[in-house]
Amino acid sequence: MTATLAVLLLMAACGSDTSTEGSAPETTASAADDAGAPDEGDSSSGGTLVLAVEQWPECVNPVTSCANATWTIWSVLIHYLPRLMELDQTNTYVASSLLVEEPTVANGGLVTADDGTFMLTYRLNPDATWSDGTPITSTDVWFSWRAGLDTTGTLSTIGLDLITDIDHSDPHTAVITFSEPYAPWPTLFSGLLPAHELGPDTDIADKWNDEITVSGGPWIQEEWNQEQHILVPNRSYWDAERIPLVDRVVMVPRQDTDSQLLAVQTGEVMAAFPQPFPGARERITGDLAHQVAEGTYMEGLWINQDAPDRRFDMTRNVRQAVAYALDRERIAEIALGTITADPPVLQCTGWNPGFGPWCQDDFARYTQDAAKVAELLEAEGWTRPDPDGLWVNAEGEELVLAWNTVASNKRREDVQALVVDMTAPLGIGWEIINYDPGELFQNRLPALNYGPVALFANSTNPDPSVANLYDIDGIPTEENEYTGQNFTAYRNQQASDLAFAIDAEVDPDARLELVHELSQILAADVPWIPLYMLPNMIIWDITAVSGPGAYVSSPYGGFFDIFDWTVHPN
Amino acid sequence: MTRYVLRRIATMVPILLAISIAVFWAANRIARPGGDLAINPRVSPADRADYFESLGLNDPFFVRYLSWLGDFVRGDLGTSLVRNGSDVWPFVRTALANTLVLVSLAVVLSLAAGITIGAISAIRRGSFTDYVATTVSFLGISIPVFWLGLMLQLFFGLYLANWLGITPPLLPTAGLYSPGQQGFDLVDRLRHLVLPAMTLSLQLVAVYSRYMRASLLDVMSSDHIRAARGRGLRERTVVVRHGVRNALIPVTTQAAVDMGQLVGGLIVTEQVFQYPGMGRLFVNAMVGGDYPMLLATTMIVAAAVMLLNLAADLFYGVLDPRIRRGSR
């Protein structure tokens, strides 16, 4: 499954390091002692763990559209398919137990040749086997690459299409040759496929649609249908630290937050990983624990510089003025205050990982400042004839911005109402026009027919690959049939070049410098105004289960480590 | 009669065609499978184009519609766009069976309770019992289904279980069967039907009891009831044999019409109770832009509504000879 799973994990992507200052997970007092490692005092191994799953996969093929859902990864694939590199609890890529060591420049695992090609060498753990006893070999790496490219309806070939060859002559060594340096290499091969089970045809569109027949993970699939998913331990799993402690896991669909909360409250399930919901802090009481940590999506204001309905150019000064007109701490409080205490303001640039070394406080300069707003606008000829009114430009246009978001999304509509009140005294007005999700995301956004301002969330990536978003040639236009993904129509050649350079720089330190350089440019140009990271949340019944909470922020989802969970005897 | 039935069935064809075009248009307008890929920077434009091509989504609207229609008239409901080419029919068949079980149970229970309550209310017109029944009926009709469902879930799933100190609760609040259940267990299935059936029934009981009350009052004041009493029949015989029997006609025809509508109208109840029926299938298909699935569910529901309406009309004629004579 390779790139598809990698892409989906990235889509699901990533929350913050839970140990990062300002983003520490919040756990309810009753659960504080229960989070993390199993409590040996009141729990035991064995038993059945019952979990609620929010979005039920329609099918589970790891390469095709079936996998076009985060929950397909979280509830199914992540538990069966082995990875070469994997994210640890700080969302940093490390070698999985399938590898003998992580490929580095020092150990010869990463080599950029004089002809510009890039060679990546994986040394596989000889003890690793599929659940049917077949060894996991470099042929599986080769097969996963080919299946990612050859399968009808494959979801993504990004990265895989740069591979020119995989030498799998040695079963325990896979030597991958790329046509050019490819820095996001750890995101590839995040779900290996068994060649002996699925091959020899590398188009696997018709296979594994409703059943994962062989596992290379801690679990074996006993049953999967539209009503339940049953996992049993893979007792022959080579990673002894991840042999499951319970006898069976049953996942059942509960497709809204109220249903999930009720299911945990009634004891019908033991844990749920719902979307954070307003009032969570008050509603989760009694024997229930919950843990909240920065999660997979960042929300912010997108500024469309090519908005067809704009009344004036969205110049850099105007964009900066808008950023200085906002009290983002207050916005974060209104949006997330009932879910988590003191929600932090996001200070990273759009799409960069919102955690770890990638994220710097480049946007911290933007605090509400009326003087700055006036200075920036006056520099471009805006005036404010009525001191209590709106700014007006030389053509007589008032500074009123059309603003779109998803209709009936209470959090975002609350933010809109707050911002309207917040910026009125500073002379900036808004015209709120909201749409249903399909209209906004499938019709208007790809065609740059929005705004000039829109509020919505986007996933962040564990890997800082952002070339598509800031590529000048990727601005959607009629000429390119609106296939580009530079959705802010941001034109800065230096930023565009840097974004591509980040993808080609395999030296981690040099890459980090490039990321920071790009971040500073983006903070100055303000194509996007970050507001906050949407939190992830896990809820569990402390009388029934021990162990949840360690992977709340992970792109692998809060159920990733169920192999470490235990259920309490009745 | 046969010509009448055939004529009614023939009129269904253009209606179904119109419905299919409308649904097809709406489905394409609202969502398309993988539409969110357009804003995913990790999926390249080329991959996206290939993906849509593999689903046949690059063809013009009417080409796709006519392709679907051609399959449909040949009895092929098509393949799902989001289930990787799986046939639609098995999913629809399962959902339809689940919904029919729920609807049938709810309608049967509602008819039994509604007819009884309505009859008692009519016979004891103006009594305390009548006032209570009438008031409760008003409440039953007024309560939104989603609210009632949630209240039943909270009461039986949470509060009652807490008071009794029972975990898990006596009545499950969601799903088709208990987590981990493998194989068919009738008792377990029935337990999971209780709350959704109760939710549906409470509203239907209110409707049927009011129908029954009004109908029985009307019948009991008619000439043939006076004639029956004049012949010296016992009041019990008059009420049951001549009153209730005739009063049942509008209630049962209404039930037949309700059955048709409920087959596709359980969206709220099925969502609240996470019940895997036609309503939930419809919602998931709509959200995912899976128009073959959407069209299959819609056409089946539309056909069911029309056929059951026809059945209701025919049934009415069977029960009331005056109507049968009038149709000649």
C-alpha cells in the first residue's frame, strides 16, 4: 500500500508533540492516573475490548479509493500492515521494528549520486514474518511500489513515481533508486503489502476490498463488515513488545459524537475517539476520562488573492492589516474553550507541521494592534473619513471582505460573529456568505471562486512538504483546468523555489533551515492567517479499560496502541 | 380492475424516470466521490484525474445517466463508486431487509395499540380516559422523532441502568446486534429493535388512535349502526362487528401508505440508533456522492411508496364494497 497509506496518514496527519510546551495534553483529573501504561493493579490481560469508530470504511483495499478516509487507516489498516518508517509518540519518523536500522547518510542508507539520482537502502529485520509464517522481504517492498503505481484507481503515486528501480535480489535488503533526491522518503512504504498473498499481478484493485487476509502487524482480522470489525492477536508477531494484551477487539460504528459519548456512558463500548465537541469539558463526567491534545487539523483564514468578487486588490498590506486586526487568543478561546482549557494560538505557517522543530513562532508578531492596521492601510492610500466607520480606498471602496465558511458549523460561525464585532472598531467589515461543504470544497475552492477570505481547517503533515501549495505554476486557472493546488493564488517566486528545494533536500539540518526560511517569508506575506490547531480527543471508561491516551495526537489515531491496552475484569 | 392496476403501474414509469433524473442531478451537484482530493496537496492532479477516470466521472452528465439507466432497465442496479466497484444490490438488499423488519414491527405494534386506544377513546367519548388518550395523542404527534429517540436512549440506556446499577443497559441504545456477536441470535436482535421500534411506534400510535377514534365515532353515528341496535343486537356486537370493523378501513389504508413512506423515511430514526437500514444507506451515499447507491435506494423507495399506495387503494375497495362499486 505504500504511498497511499503514506498520503492518507499525511492527510490525517499530525498533531503536536504532546510534550511541547503550550500543547501538553489535557487529561481529566479522574483519568490522570489512568492514562498511558496499563495499570497492573486493577486490570489484567485477556478479555474483549470494545471501541466506537466514528467513520466506518466502505471497503478496505489499501491502495484504491477505499482507503480515502482517515478512519480506514485508524480502524483497519494500521493494525495489520507493517511500516518501514513510523512515527513515534512525538510524531517523529523513526525506524520501525521491521528495520534493522534507520537509513542515514552516515550508514550509507541515503546516497545522492553524482548523476543526481538518489539511493535509499532499507535493511529488513530477518525475524519479520507475515501472520501465515512467510518472511517479510524486499520483494514485498518491490511489490508495494508496483501495486501503488499499477493498481486501477490508485489514490496516490506521489513519491512512488520518482522511483526508477528497487533491487530486491537480497531478501533482507531493499535498495530503492529515485530519479532525484526525495526528502519525504520516510512517508513512503508506510503499509507494506504481501507479494505472496496479493501477487503476482500488481493491479490489486479487486483484492482485499472487505478482508485483510494476511497480517504483518499485531493483529489478525477475524471479521469485518458494515456492523463490526473484530481483531484477534497475531501471536506470531515478531515485535514482542507489541503482542496484544487483550484476547479480542471489537469495533462498532457510532457515527456521531453524541452516539459515541452515549455508548461509552452506557458501557456499550469502552472507548471512543470522537471529534472534539463543544461542551466536552462539562459533559464528560463520572467514570469517564478524556484526554485532549493538539491534533490533526489546523484552522485558519485563507486569503484568495485572485478572488473574482474582490472589490480591491488583496495586497500584502491589506493582508497584514487583517492579521493585525485580529485578537487570535480570544478567537481560539471562543472556538475551543469549551473543549480544552487555554487553547493555544497557532503561530506556524500554513500546512507546515504544527509541532516539533518545523514549527516556529513566525506569526507571533500578529497581535491585535489598531495602530499597525492604520499604518499599513494609510501607506496604500486608505482613509477613514468617519473615525467610527470603515476604511475607504482611493476608488471609494470600503474595506469589506467577503468571508466564506461551512454553513451550520457552529464553531466557525461563532468565530465569524466574534471577528465581525472585533474588527468593526478598527474599520474592517465583513460580508458573511457561507456554503455547504460540497459547494465550498469541491466547487469553489479548487476554482479559486471564494472569498477573498475563507475559514476552514486543513490537515498538517508530519513531513514539511508544501511545494504544491506555494508553487506559482500551481495557481488554479482556466488554462491548467483548475488542477493546481495553490489555493491562495500566492505569487512569490522565492517562496515557490524554496518549497521545491525543501522536497529535494535530504539532509535534515539543511532542510530545517529551508523550512524556517520559507516560514519567515510566509509570515511576512500572509497568504494565510493561522488561528488554532483543532484538538484530538479520546474518551474512555476508567472502570473498564486501561491504556488509552498515549497516541491522541498521532496521525495513526488514538487506537494505534490498543495492543498495550487492558480491560478490567467485570 | 386489472386494467386499472395496469394503468396505475404505467403511470409510475414516467414518475420514476423523473425522480431518477432529479436524484442524479442532485447527487452530482451535492458531492462527488473523492471530491476532497482536489484540496489534498498530497494527491497530485494527475492521480486525481486518473482516479476520476477510473470511476467514469469524466464522462458528460447525460452519458453517465443513460449508462446507468440502461443498466437499471436490465435489472442491474450498478456498482458503487465508493466501495471499489462492488455491486450495489447486496448492500441495498441488506439495508432494505433491516428497514422492513423495523418498519413492520413498528407498524404492527402501532396498529394494535392505536386501534385499541382509539376504539376505547371513542366508546368512552368525553370520559377521563378519552381526555388522557387525546392529550397523549397530541403529545405523540408533536414530539420530534429525533428528540424522542434521544430521550429513550438516555432513559433506558443511561438513567434506568444507573438506577438499577446495570451495565450494560437492559436495552441497547444502538446497532443491529451486540458488539462481538457472531451468528444470528433472535433475542439479541429483538432487544436492539425495541428502542427504534418504540420511537417509530409512539408517533404512529398517536396518529392511528386519532384516526380510529374519529372513524369509529363517525361509524357509530351512521344509519346501519342504528339499524343494528334496532334489531336488538348486543352493544358489544354492534361495536365490534359493525363499528370497529368499518372504522378500520381508513386506519389500515393509512398504515399501508405509511409502510411505503417509512421504508425510505427512517433517516432520522436510523441515524439516532445507528441502525443499518435504507435511511442510513441513503445518507451515506448522499454524503459520499455515490450516485449508483443513491439512485438504487431512491428508486426502490419511490417504487415501494407508489406500489403500497396502489395497494392501499385496492385494499380500501376490498374493505368497502361501496367504493368498489363506484369504481366500475
